Amino acid sequence: MTEPGFTIINQWLAGKGFQAFPFQEAAWRSIVDGESGLVNAPTGCGKTYSVFLGSLIQFINEHPLDYAKRKNNGLQLLWVTPLRALAKDIGRAMEEVINELGMQWRVGIRNGDTDTSERAKQKRNMPEVLIITPESLHLLLAQKGHPAQLETLHIIAVDEWHELIGSKRGVQVELAISRIVHLTKQPVSLWGISATIGNLDEAAACLLAPIEKAPVIIRAQMDKQIAVESIIPEEIEKYPWAGHLGIKLAERIIPIIEQSNTTLIFINTRGMSETWYQTILTVAPHLAGAIALHHGSIERELREWIEESLHTQKLKAVVCTASLDLGVDFRPVDTVIQVGSPKGVARFLQRAGRSGHRPGDISKIYFLPTHSLELVEAAALKNAIHAGTIESKTPLLLCFDVLIQYLCTLATGEGFRPDEIFAEVKKTYCFSEIREDEFRETLLHITQGGDALQQYDEYRKVEVDEGLYQIKSRRIAMRHRMHIGTIVSDAMLKVKLLSGKYLGVIEEYFISRLEPGEVFTLAGRNLELIGIKDMTAMVKPSKSKKSIVPSWMGGRMSLTANLGEKLRETLNEVIQSNSPQIELAALTPLFDLQKELSHIPQSNELLIEQISLKDEHHLFVYPFEGRLVHEAMAAILAYRIGKIMPITFSIAMNDYGFELLSDQPIPVDDSNVQELFSTENLTADIQRSVNASEMAKRKFRDIAVIGGLIFQGFPGEQKKARHLQSSASLLFKVFSEYEPNNLLLKQAYQEVFDQQMEEVRLREAMMRIQQSKIVLQYPTQLTPFCFPIKVDDLNRNHHSSEKLEDRVKRMQQQLESNTR
Amino acid sequence: MTKPVLHIIRDQHCWLHAEKIIWWEEARSIIVSDLHFGKTGHFRKSGIAVPQSVYKEDMQQLAAMIAHYQPIKIIAVGDLFHSHANKELDWFLRWRQDFAHVAFCLVKGNHDILSPDWYAKAAIDVISDYYTEGPFGFIHDTADIPEEQCSNYYWFSGHIHPGVRMEGSAKQSLRLACFYFQQQYAILPAFSRFTGLKLIRPKKADTVYGIIPADQRFQSPPSILRLQ
């Protein structure tokens, strides 16, 4: 490596007392050689330099004599990052290097926060490095004249690719790349940067698909030591109730916070993070001012202040959600506390890794259960870390909603020609299996609005002019630009004080249930609702002790298959091991009661409990496959039981099992239980039970927003667009009845199939159950296992094989007999 | 057509249909609310591809009721049209010609923003506040009933798209569109299929008729049932 670029960079590093890591040098070599690939490195060990410095070396090599003087070189490096909060820090780090090398490169940032004058400046004169989010990347493609801005590009780097892959934002990145690689004068190198996931090879292949090159995979060999410690309650509650235990343990974390430099406390939902913040302040008032609350609904300025304070060690602890999962490292952080199940091994490791980054440091993570059964998960997590099993992130396939949005984006910008774009789209990993007729259907959707030849129709979106597909209406183009993106949030209202001070946002779903005068909690403050006006909730501070904590519907993730399996194995230890792990030993009272009332399933068993209480009949099933799979399995079981007799079920689930609840006795016993899990006719039964379930309806909301059927409200536009508003459930009903072949509706079902009812995985689970021993128990009272499912009532599904009219009449009778 | 149920109020015979209309026998009139005609067209014109057949079926449904009862008049208590004029409303004009002999009376709703000329062309009598006939008053939103007139009539209105939630044991529940009769006024369900529901909380003295939608699995047509 004697080229001038290497020499200059190595000299610069040496001058600072640094030495390049071997993986960085390997990445530089590959970049200079024009290769593409993936760098696998955890945060905080120079992954940014591995690609960024490679880009500088390449430039220096090409211009050895005047690299320092060359100005206005046009865009060289496009740096895609999933988090806009990251952009500033990365940009700052890059600028520092450029300045110290005496080069003239500029670093620009492009995201939702970039103001219009800055955008205009970039349009006239692109910086050499542009740090951009996937959404802003598409916005760039929605601009006229973007090909000229991109033609000088050499390298596209996709940071945190493990976060993007497997999501629709990842698909957005794939599509944008498929276009951009055709706009440059020279071949582009593609580099992904990813933390460790189970399918790194697939992740690399997915990213590189549009350029059809074999990926170079560079791994930073940095083994990180992780210490996991569970906080074990002194008294084990035998009836675990999700969310209740955790708060009681708040006192136990105070000494941990005090003994640590800086602690991050990860909470799974925003609602619980509010509660935790309050509770910590109550039990340790002396921490006031030294702790902060950070989640996605908190005002940006406050969040930025918290991040800054973390860097400068002004805070002792921060209560946060996934909002701090990613991003640059906060050096002072030496301790992490995970409250509640992290749902997967990868996420747990990632969070653990937010502490102790310096080489040789140990990442210290405490696990605090929110209900006692979660201690089993802690034991399972330890087992999984020990065995080194980390989840894969499966790339999404055939997302027509994202394709529709992308085609409209191109139509808003320069316009597109279908043949050319079809060839490009088909090269992406996501759409490699797209058929020509499916693409044509997509085109029809955006040009004619579905079924053609409608009378009196004025559908207008994309117009075709001599083969060029364009959006000509300025109003439609503007609205499209404002809705580019695939992150669908619930309808949100701004929260403001009467003085006009903005406090954050809150879900409309939550606030619409409050009456003026009621008190709720946001950003750690108790606020009294005064009223709602123009998508804004007006509030005033309240001294009331009682307040309602908003429940954010999002953030209820499912246990991964990987962790589920570990969980089943871990339960074996309870019975078989003489010296079970500390977490399991602590649970002895709970397990004893479970054994007494019912049974503890081994990994080769499936436990089913049937419990009848008054006029409610429960069937609890425990496959330990995670919430998503349980939802699907429950739907199939409900469907199959419904064939025996007309019956209506209300369905609930958690990560360990599910419940079928009916007002009639459930006809399941030893004689037919085996058949209920049969893999025979599984495909057809999946199909029928999906159609009858509400799963597709829930998927449809995101799809409808991404596909442009629903406008998420934004300030100023509401009034004008109010005649264009409809709810996702209404659209779902209308399409189901009147256009069942609609592309987006079909996709909703497809997503249920692929992601939840994934036939392969379901079939595997059903086969596993078939080969297991089914243990049917009839406890006379609720058991420790079923209790958390029964009390967790969010998102109940319904399934009925009864005639609607009969159901209504029976409910009426029940009502009457109740009032009598 | 489905079997209606009879609701007698102020000695008048009102036949309630699962098709979401009322046949007022004495006045030989159809009472209907929140038709939102032209809504699909309004969406499509803005690039939102909702199926137009929703609108077509709504018009066919109303035509079928007219053909059956041969009314002398249709009283729409507001939101007959969804928004500005569009081609779908030209379609309505043609539809209207088939029933030129039937009078059409519209008590304006918040969505009815078309020009007086347009209504004239469609042969629709537009009343901007409220309409009265016999013992009945007609208004879009009950909130706008003038206080001094409130007890002089029994009022028919729409606007909120009422729905009712039924709960059974074992956490069962259902949401149904409904006709909602209170002491001084009644609220009609929205006629348009392209509308959602707003749940009402009926009081003990109120009368509620739920509309049970068609259940295709059993080939059963929609039906109407008194719930309380």
C-alpha cells in the first residue's frame, strides 16, 4: 500500500498517535480497488473511518499533486444513515479530518431538518460528502435536475445497514441505489456498514444486488466481553402481571446508578418510560436534574440537549426507549439497564454494547424483569449469548406500497420510462421476483387508479406523455413530496402550553379518550388537558398527583424465534438441572405453584390449559414462539375449532402463549387436540383463517399510508384536505368489498403471510408441536403461566364461525339477563 | 330489499330499513342522510385510488328504494354531496333525470358546498337551516336545532354517522351502524358506504335499531334489529 493516499492518511493517523485497525486497512484497500461490500463492525470502533477514509484515499490517489487544493469536486461520497440525529456528529468527525488534512472537501447534511436555503445551496453546488436519510434520498430523486448532481459520485455508504435491512426503509434504500448507480459517469462502489446479524452474507448480497457484484465482507475482529446481571426481586410474585413488578424494583437501581459513571435505562415503550422517569425521581429525589427522559415523542431540541449532555457527562442517567439504540457512542456511559424483555438476542447485545466501548472494557448490562416470568428470559438470553446465536434480519420482498411510492417519486422528479425502470427495479433484491404483469398492474394503479374504464372518472396522479410517466399537477406533486417515507406513525397531535411553548407530540388515539380537565403525563411532566384545536392539544401544568400515562400502541415487539427456542430449552433446566441458573432458582415458588395447578412444559411438550370460570371459557396454549406467531396460530386454531361448532372467540396473546376465550364451552379434549395442530390442509386453513382475521386490516394501515391512500396530517394542510380524509379501517372495508384484487389490499394479506403466518415457520412450529407431547390440563383456577396473558388485554382479536345475526341476538340476551 | 321494521312516532308510521333509509308512510317520503355522493370521485381526482363502485352501488341502492316505494319526495337531512362538483356528480344528474317526478329536498349539511345554480340544475330544493312538515322537523345536526322550536317538532337529523357498540360476555363486542331515537330527535345512520362510525352512548330511555351487515359466509342479507 504505497499509493500516496495510504501514506498521507497513515501519516495523519500517526501524527495523532493512532494506528489503523487491520479491518480499516482492508476496507481502504478494497475501496481503492473499486470493490464493493460490507464492513461488519460494532459502533465505536472506527467503522466510519473504514469507509470515509477509504474515500479520501481514493481521491488523493487520483489527484496526488493537488488533492489539497481541489475545490468543488462535485459529490463524491453519499453517506446514507437511518438516524438524522447521527448526521451532525458524523459530519463533524469528517470535517475534522478534512481540515487537518488541509483539503477543500465540504460535508453537507440533508434530512428533514435541513432548511430550504441550505438545500438550494446544495442544489447549485453539491458538497463532496452528503450525509442523508433514506427519506431525503428519495426526496432528492423527486427533484428535477438530480441526475446532474449525482453524476460525479464514487461511493455510496449505507451506515447501520442492519437497522435498515428487513424494514421498508431498507427497501427504499435498495430502490434509490438501483436508480443512482445508473446516473453516474463512473461505476459506483457500494459499502454497507453493519453490526453483527445472523445473515451478514445475505445482507451484503441484498445491498449489492443492483450492481451485480460479489461482495467483499470485512469483519472487525473485536470480541466484546459482556457481563449480564439480573436484578432479582426479593419476593417472587406468583401471578406475574406485565409491567407491575418493574416499578417495585425501582429502588434497586438507584445504587447501580450511583455507583456508575453514566447509566442508560432502556424501557420498551414510551408510556412505561414516562412512568419510570417519574418513579426514579420519587424514590431518589436527589437525582433531580441529573437524570433525563429521552424518547421519540419528546421535542427535538430537548432530545439534542440530552444527547449533548450525555457526551459531556452532565447526566447521571437517561431513561430512554429504542430512541437511543443507534447512534454515536456516549463515552461516559459505563452501565446499561434493560427493563423488560428485549425480545431478541441481537437487540440485547446492541444495548449492552452501548456501555464500555474502549478496547478491553467490559459491557455491563443489568436485566430488570417487569414481571417475574421474564426472569426465564434473562436466563435464556444468557444461554443464547453463551452459544453465540444471533438473529437474522430477513430482507423484505415485493413491497408494492414502497414501489408505488417510488414510482410516484420518480414521476414527480424527472419522470420515468417504464422499460428502463422495470429493468432497474427487477435488479433489486426486494423485487427480483417481480413479474412483468405485476409491474404493469402497478403502473395501472398510478395512472388509472386501479380498474380502468370507469365512467365519469377523473382519476389523476401519474400522467403518460409520449411514454414518459410524470406527475404534472403541482398540488399532487407537492402532497407526494410531503409524504415520502415509510415510517408510519400513529396520528399524532402536538402538545402545547397556553403560552405556545411546544412540549412534544402525543397519539390522537390516546388524547381523544381524555376529557378536558383530565391529567396526563408527557416528557415527565403532569399536564392538564384544556382542549384540542387544529391538531394541537392545549395543556397547562398540573400539580395533580394522579395522572394517566399514555399507552403508545407501537413498540410492542415480538419475541424472535431464536429467543423463543432458547426459552423452551431453558425451561428444561427448571426440572432437569440440579443447579439451575440464579434467575430460575429465584422463580421456584412460581414454578411450584404452576406445577401444583398444572404443569411445566419441557421443550418436547406443548402445554394446553383449559379453565372455565363463570360463563367464560378459556383455552391457553403455550408454544413459546413469540407474539406474532401466536397470533397466527391462534387464528388457525380458532378457525379449526369453529368448524366443529359455531363459536365466537376473543383472542389474546403474549410472547409465551395465547388464549382463546369464548362464552361457550370450547370443544377441545384429548380426542381431537392432536388434529387441531395437524399440518394437513395447513395451507388452505392459513388462507381461510387469515381472511377471517383482523391481522391484514392492521397491516393495511401502514401500506395505505406508504402507498398514498391516506394522508398523515400535517400543519396547515388539514383544513384544505379535510374532504380527503378517511380511516384505514374504512378503506380496508371498502376495498375488501369493492376491489378485492387491489394491489395494496393484496399486499396486506401477503405481509401477514410472509411475516406472521410465514408458512414455512408455522409449518415447522406445527410439526414441532405434532411431534411433541401435548399436555392438556384442566386447572381449577388461573395459573402463573396464563395470568399475564389474561390480564394483558391490548390488541384482542376476534374470530367467529357464528352467524352475525345470531351473535347480536345472543349478546342482547346476555345484556338483558345481566340487567335483570 | 330487506324487511323493514316499524317505528311509530307522533302517530306517524316510519319504516326503518337496513338499507339505511326511513320510509315515512303518511308523507309518502323517503328520509335519508349523509349520502356523500361524489366522495369517491373527489378522492380519485386527488390521486387516491378508491374504487368508484362504492358510489355506483349507493346510487343503485337509493334507486331501488325509490322504485319500490314510488315516493313523492326524498328528504335528505344533509351531506347529500361530499365536496366540490366533479364528473361523478354529472353521473348523479343523469341518475336524477330517471326520477324527475320525485321531489328532492335537501336540508344543507356541512359538506353541501355546491353552487345554487348546480342545485337548481339538479332540481333539488335546498333549505339552508331546517325544514318542517307535519309533526316532524328536519335538520342536519341536532346541535343546530333552534331552542324555541325544539319541542314543537320531532326532529330527524344525521351528521354524526351513529354507531353502537354491543358487548357480550367473554370480551365479545361488535360495532353496528344504527338508527338512534331520543326523546326529541332521531339520528339517521350515514347512507354512504364510504363513511365510518361514531359510537354513541344511548341512555336508557332511548331507542336504538342496529343494522346488521350482510354475512356472506351464510349468504344472509343485511337486517335491522331493535337493540333497546
